[in-house]
Amino acid sequence: MKSPRESPAAGIAVDKVSAYSGLLRFAHGAMATTFEIYCFCDDETYARQAAGAAFNLIDRLELELSRFVENSDIARINDLSAGESVRVSPWTMECLLIARMAYQETGGAFDISVGSGFDNLELDSGNFLVTARTDGVQLDLGGIGKGYAVDRVAELLTEWEIQSALVHGGQSSVLAMDPPANSSGWSLSLSIPRQKKDATLTTLSASRQAFSGSGIQKNDHILDPRTMGPVRSRAAAWAGGSLEVLSDFCRAAGIRNPEDTGWSRSPAAVAEGLSTAMMILSHGEIEDCCLKHPGLEVWLLDIDSLQAENPPLFVHYPRL
């Protein structure tokens, strides 16, 4: 997670919220962004209590997952020398396993160590131990941590029996649960923040789906961890799909939830890792990923397209 509070470089906006009668909205600042919950509940007091519990959960997660928090799990991993180990929370271990899956799935295009040697960390998920094989490995969970928080909030809302809801973290990580009544889905738009106003590129109707967006901000860049060179050809990328399709990445990698009661279900975290990698991977590599995982959806915006009046999106869908 980055320390400065900043707007997303590739936004996913929630549209038409004023058209939903009885919609409740709750917001909370954490992880250098703003988390929001949109939901429907007959008892507003009950919904507010649920949102409070969700935001407390996010704060607890930040204390473990942020490298900027002294003595967090990630900060302690970053202090390891060769041969040293540290015990981490089940939440942190699950995030690390998801990050490793994304690292392997994308051939290193997504790397929370930014080239400092993720492969040089040994993850003992049974004992929640992380061991460094060498000095100098530095981790930053970034969007994975934010997406994981969105996943856990959606899980908590389900436990509170609030099913018609949407959760987002800074509009770059979105999880849509059941849609509003008499609607096929939550209305979302993909956009690029401009200096004057956001440019909407396309709209989506989302139900039981998760999405993430990554992009280059003004005077900012993303590094390809495989070469350590800056990404210059792509302005933004989005990845998403159904909760089942994205969670299947974890099942295929053998990642179980912290309670070991089943496979990990962290679709927003998976989407975060994928959208970052899609900024870097070639069109051919992205096509291969979509074919390998039917139901995965990817949208790309080349940097040269930003000057166009109506920037064209390149869309990858599984072609069966």
C-alpha cells in the first residue's frame, strides 16, 4: 500500500446511485484510500453497525499488511536477514500465497517484491512462517492488500445477512454482491482520471463480480519487475470476472482460507494482482491467460490513445 493518499489512475466508478431508492452509503479512510459500502437494508441502524464492524476489520488488516506500519507483518518480513523467520497472521499468509500465485501465473509481471527476490522467501502456510533465504527482500502488498480488505468486508456483510451490496476501495478495487432489487446489476463505468474531468470509456452491469483497475498517473510510472524498466506503452488496464472465476485462481493454486475450511475466496485480491500484471504483459500473453481461465475479462488502454477524443479500449475475453 502506498503512503500518500491519491486518486486511482484507472477508475471504476459506481454510477446511478441516486436512482436506487433506500440505498445506504458508508465510507471510511484507510490504506491511503477511501473504502465505501453501498447496501440495502431495512434497518439502517443495523446496517451502520455492520459497516462499523467492516471498517474496524479494515483497520486491523492495515496494521498487519502495510509496510508503512511499524512492526506490521510485512515490515517484519522486510527486516529479515538470510536464514531468519517470522511468524505472521493467517490473513497475511493468505495474502502472500495469493501474491505468489499471481507472480507465478503472470511469469513475474506481478511481483510484490518489485524484483528484490520474492522467490527467496519460503512460505510455510501450515505454521504461518516466512523464512528469508537471502538478505534484502522487500515486499509491498499494494493493491493485493486493498483487494483482500474488500473481500473480507464482503464476507463480513454476508455474515450479517446483508446480501445486496457493493464494496470498493478507492474505486480501483470493486466487488459487487447481489444487485439492487429489480436490477440486473450495479452500474459501473471504467474511466481515466483527467486533469479536468474523468473520461468514461465503457460501462458495465455487475452482479457477483469483482474488478480492479491499474494505470499510470501523471508524473508516475509502473516498473516491469522482470526488467526494472518503466512501462511506457500502456496507460491503464482492468481485470475482472465473476466471483467464482476469480476465486478459482486460488483453488487451482491450492490456497485455502485461514480457517482451513475450504479454498480461499478472495476475488478482489486476485483481480488486483491481475490488473497490475496486465499493464505489463503483451497482448499475446494476456490472450493466453484469458484462454486458460474462461470467464476472465481484461480491458486495455494504450498510452497513445489518451490523446483521442474517444479513447479506444482493447478488450480480451476468453475465446472458446
